[in-house]
Amino acid sequence: MNKHVSPKLNRRAFVVGTAAVGAGLALGFDLPFGGPTVVRAADGSPEVNAWVVIRPDDTVVIRIARSEMGQGSLTGLAQLVAEELECDWTKVTTEFPSPGQNVARKRVWGDYSTGGSRGIRASHDYVRKGGATARVMLIQAAANEWKVPASECTAASSVITHTPSGKITTYGKVAEAAAKLTPPADVKLKDPKDWRLIGKGVKRLDTADKVTGTTVYGIDVKLPGMLNAAIKDCPVTGGKLKSYDEAKISGMKGVKKVVKVGDTAVAVVADTFWHAKTALDALPIVWDEGENAKVSSASIAKWLAEGLDGGPAYVGNSNGDAKAALAGAAKTIEAVYNYPYQNHATMEPMNATALYTADKCEVWCGTQNGEAAFAATLEASELPAEKCDVNKLLLGGGFGRRGQTDYVRQAVLIAKQMPGTPIKLIWTREEDMTHGRYHPVTQCKLTAGFDADNNLTAFHMRISGQSILASLRPDALVKGMDAATFAGLNARGDAPFGYTVPNLLIEHSMRNPHIIPGFWRGVNVNQNAIYVECFMDELAHAADQDPLEFRRKLMKDHPKNLAVLEAVAEKIGWSTAPPQGIYRGLAHFASYGSFVAAAAEISVTDGTKIKVHRIVAATDPGYAVNPAQIERQIAGSFVYGLSGLFYGGITIKDGAVEQTNFDTYDSMRIAAMPKVESIVMPSGGFWGGVGEPTIGVAGPAVLNAYFAATGKRIRSVPLRDQNITFA
């Protein structure tokens, strides 16, 4: 990297600060010491501002701080910048600034965290301003050259025109001069009605490289003199490494070193990964598994069930007096549901490459939070911020798992024991499956009360189970409560409850087993949507009412929820009878700032084989940056949601995860994939997420259709445990 100015940062202060905020290429910036000196990218091209680099051939390099893991944020964010920049989209490329440079430049690129469907919705404003600011500077540079007022100049497709004289120039020709200008203090963003690129289904910018195999993921990194490492951590969380017999493998082919990693793990470093793995498998290891080895899925389930009926609970949403209304109800309905641990099961297992010396530590990895990976590098290396950096690569799957940094820390700790040698740590599939950060396990008791006219008068929902924030971000708890548990159940905000009930109580009995939870794609929306939407179907049938009409009466105060629900009902043909042998189910929910609904058509053979023929899905994300990509996200979300519904579920035996590979943790196949019909219906005025919301409605739509087909309610996931599978 070229020389750059770095502030002296206290390592501990940075680690703490990054925890609070929760790249393919390490850019070689040459930062100025003052005056109108041009800041340059690694190839020498001028940086107009932090977001935009213009090359002499008019290529526009747009900087992307968020991570790309298949969801399309890289293209969507580039569209936002390019819209305001008024550049030629055919000449746009992208690159990742490193988190170390972000810190050195006072976090000029903002938040690097990519999760919770926030990539676009949480950064749209400032990235658009980045594009608009660069456009103003480029126009001003051209105006200065022509000695005309900038107000007489316009820009379009990377060409600047002086309207009175007809003179033109290109961005590439004035970029050097523009880079020397002082950025305007404020810029005006376009009115959405004037957007020309935002809202268009343009092709993804990363597809060609993926198709041709030139995309470099973390697992592909190769450095001169690099060695490979395989690792085994204690199979029971909370346990420790007791001992290992290094002498037993010292003569094995390719083995360079055996190292202890923290208090819980041991790694073998070798010339190839296979040699490292083979030696590690032969290494005698003794674990001290501790008291957690007594825990099983059955003991966890028993503990959670106890939380459904008593003890303290955090209230997430309430109005009226639900308990009194239930006591006086003409009729009450009760049901208990449960949802299991789920594994992210990314196709690319956890990996990171680290190079440590006494003067510098550098890491190459895929990460959903570059700054958190940077903080982990600082902490493990014990070096100051100006001596560390993380090179962010595309992710071979993230789904929330790569928001954690345990694998980064391990890579640095291993490299630290072999200074000057690049070490690539790759987790085996078994290590990846048994040391995940799992979707939290929960149970839920739902109770509803009706009056004599079959009007719903009371709704009590009590969730018993694990808190993600209590484990991963305890500082984010509010007086002990995990607000994230109530996704889609809130009174207001970006995940509101979609029904109005006179007497409502939604609460959480927090019970945290030793298994570490994590943000699994869609997170708490997945179980909450099943709990609410399947139970609402139960209530509709108990009241002898059509499930759509029953919901409509409760949704008069929730027009956006109702709009997406009615859109899928109309397209699926809810008001008309389905073909012989076909059965339908509905579901809707609100989360991540968006409103979604799904209607499924299924058939059932022998009561145990489900064929999902068709799913109609509607989403209102406020603004749709790339509708074509949203449609792909919707289809992909059903792969994830239906896989979790049918095949997911992590079980615990002797304190450890039982599922170790894809033979015991399966995913749906192409043959089982239903036809997906997407309705993208942006209503404007807000920015919602699109990557995760529709995952939650996949399960309840299919489960409600299953009831329509069989008259049986399934209240426990996964379906494999009910001996139900895809037809």
C-alpha cells in the first residue's frame, strides 16, 4: 500500500467502538497533507470524492462499503450513486475500500455492517449524496475550464454540456481538476419522479466474473509462501482444550506446526489444506467439555416449555387487558408452536487468511462486517489500528453467519505463532456445521378469546426462548429486553404487528441455553410469522370464517399490510375454487421496513408428501431500486424458507450439535422448487429491505395450505420430524 496518513488510535477504544456499530482489494490511497492535492486510488486515478474514482478512459469506479454475498447490494448501491452522478452506466465498475482505510479517514464510508436487509435502506441517503457531490464537482471543474457559470452546464451519461455554447467534455477529462475542488457543503438529491436508473432492473455487475470463474472469494486467496491450517474447537460450547499429543503426527506429510488457539482449540499448519486436515484428524485430542455436556435438545425443550406458563417475561407489545378479556371470553382457543435451531450452512465454509509481523497484520476474508473483522484483527494481533487492515472479498454465502468474527480471530492467532508466513485457515464442513451461530430456538403459546358473535377480543402471545442480543450484543438490550425478539410484533417501527385487537399482550420469557445464537437470515421473523399467521388461520376456522375475510376485519388500521395480502389473494385466485386436488394458504407480515405477503398452492399425497406448485409473493419496500433483483431475492428467499421448514433443525446431544454435514442437514432441490410469481409494489415514501422479509411468509403459507388439504395442523418445525417431505 502507498503511504497514507493514519490517526493514532487506541486499539481497545476502537474494538469497543466497533462493537457498538455492530475488500476485494486493499486500496492504495495516497492521502494529501493539506491543500488541493489529489487523492489517488491504487492505479493512480483521481478520487473525485470517497465514493467516486474517475479514470481517464471515463471508467467510473464506485466504492461499495457494504458486503456482497449474492443478495445484489453491490449493484443496487452502485445504482444509487450512479443515479445522482449522472454517469454512463455501461462504464461503471466497483471496488471495496478496506475498513482500515475507513478508520484512517474518519469513517468516511460509514457503516460496513451488512445484515438485517440494511445494505441499501440504511445507506441510500449518504451514498446518493456521494454521487450528487461528485457530479457537482465535475460540472464545476468543466465550468472553471470554460470560464462559465456552473449553472449553465448539465451532465448526462458522463458528458458535461455547456448549454449556451454547445461545448462538451467528459468526466474523465475533468476528473483531475474536479478532485482538487472543495466539495459543496450540501447537495440536493433528485425527486424520485426524476429517477432514470433507480427503479430499473439493470443487470448485476458481478455476474460475468462469477460465470467465468474469475471472482475471488476468501477461500480462493493465494499468497507467496502461504501455508494452510485446519482447526478443531471443543465440540461443546463452554468447554476447553485439555491436551493433545503432537508427537503422534509430527512425521506426517506436509505438517509444519501444531498450535494451540486460545483455550478451546488446536490447529495443524501444513503445506496443503488436505495435509493439515488429515493430520488434525489423526491428532489425539482430549477435551474438558464441562457441565454443558449434560444438555440435550430434550432438556432445552423442557426448560423452554416451563417458560410458557409462568415466570418473568418482557412485554414487547400490549394494549387493553388481554388476561382479563380472555377470562371473560365466550370462547377461547389455545395452541403451542415451536421453532428449532437452524444452521446458516453457507456453501463456502468459514475461512480467513492472515499475515502477521511485528509491524503489521493483514487479513483477507469474506465478512458481513468489515469493521468488526478489523476490530477482531486488532484484538488478536495486539497491534494498533494503523498497523492492521482487512481486505474484504465477496462471500460464498453469509446469511448472518459472517457477521461474526470468530474465524478471523483464529486465523490471526495462528499466524501470530508463525510470523512472516501467510496462513490460510479453512474450517472443514464438520467444523463449520458444529460451531455455527444458530437461529435461536423458541416455543410459543398463543391464546385468543372471542365474544358471542365470534369477534376476536383478546390475543395473548408468549414466546419462550433464546435471545440473540443477550449473547452477541448485550449492550443493545433495553433494560434486559431483547427488542429483536419481537420482530413483526411491535406496536410501531419497521416491524409492526399487522392486526388490531382490542386486548393484546405479546411477551418474551428469555431462556438462554449454552448454544450460541446468531442472526440467521430473516432472524426472528421466521418463527414469529409462523406463530402468528398459522394461529390466525386457526382462529378463522374456529370462527367459521374465510381466512382472508377474517384477517381483513382485523387489518383496517394496517393498509400497507392489507394491500400486499389482497394483491396475492387476487393473483392466486382466492375468491374462486382451486383446481381439483390443489389447496391454498395465505400469510402476510411486516419486517425490515417492508410489507410482504404470500399465497401458496399445494397438493398432498398420502398426507405426508407435499408438492408446492406455486407461490405468489407481494412486497412493498417503499422504493424498489432494482425490481429484477427484488424478484430474484423473493425466489431465493423461498428456497431458504422452505428448506428451513422441511429440512432445517439443529439438534443437541451431549451438549454438542449433532448435524455435521449436508447428509444430515439437507436443502431443497431444484425439482421441489415451486413456480414463484412476484408482485413488486413500491408505494414510495420509505425505504424497506428486500433480502429477508419474504422468507418469513414461506412457511405459514404452506402450512396453512397443508391444513386446507388435510385438516391437520402442524405446529412443530421441521416437517422432517413429522415424516413429511417434498413430493
